[in-house]
Amino acid sequence: MIDSIVGTAIEELPEGCIVLLETGEGTEPEVGMEAMRQLLDQGYSGMVLSAGQPLDKLIERCKNEDLDCERLLILDCVDGDAKCPTPELTDNVVRIDDITDLTFIVVSIISSIKKLPAKKFLLIDDIPAMLEKNHPLFFARFMHIVLTNIRHFHMSGVLVSKKDGINKMVRAEIAQLCDRVIEI
């Protein structure tokens, strides 16, 4: 069910579009994984800002789903200094030691964009996980900067959030910068 809803939503999006996918409780990993699959199947290369699951689980899920991990750059906000479980993907992982260092995360995103070939995407896999560690006002500013940079660099963006899992002011700030908001 999730795969067909996400698949239809992602397939219909034009390149350069930003979408907020609002999910039910506990479905964020599935929704994020299906969005990645759809984008990779469409020839995108991308970045995953991972705040919702440990790196080893994310890589394991990607492999189990037969996703091309070589076309993904993972910005890992969960494990910090944990060793990459897959040595051949070490160059595809950027460590974010502190999820509250939003400036470092933005700089990492912008500098990592240059490593990706054309037709790029950024997927943020768990907005509420990032928000719970950051002040809402600072996080809203962070998201504004990230989303305007997605537009500046002609990327596509997919943001995954629990439907009722975030501060209403932050959700409004994010939603106004998205082309579409889709409830799953």
C-alpha cells in the first residue's frame, strides 16, 4: 500500500520539485525507503540526511531493497562516530556528530551537492527526530535554508514527517516552501 501511494506521488513530481510526505506513526522508514527507490529508479543520485535510523540499519535496508547505494551519499546524524558497516561505502557517508549543529549540517549538504552528478535529490528521513533535538525557531530557519538551497541547486527534495509529529509553526514554515504536501 505505502509503495503504491509513495510511488505514484514521486512519479508524478517534476524534476526540481520539493514534497513533504506526512506519514502515520512508525511508517517513516518505509516511506523514506520507497521514496529513495522511486528517485533512484528515475535516474537520480541523492543525499539522505538520516536522523531516523542508525547507519547500519539504513545500509542494510538499502541492500535488502536492492537500492544502488553507490548513488547515495548518506549524511548520518544518528551514529556520529560509529564505523561504517560497509567499508566500500565509507566514501559515501558523512558523519554529523551533533544533530544540533545545524550550521555544520547545512555546510555539509552544500559541500556534498558538488559530489553528486546531475539530477540530484535530498531526502530528509525523519523531520520530528531532528526537531526534538533542536529549538523550533532554529529548526524552522534551518529548514528554510536547506529548502532554498535545494531550489538554488536545481535539486528535488523529499521530506518525511509524522502527520502530527511536529510543531505547527515549523510544519507551516516547511509546507509553504514545498511544492506539494502529501498525506500517506
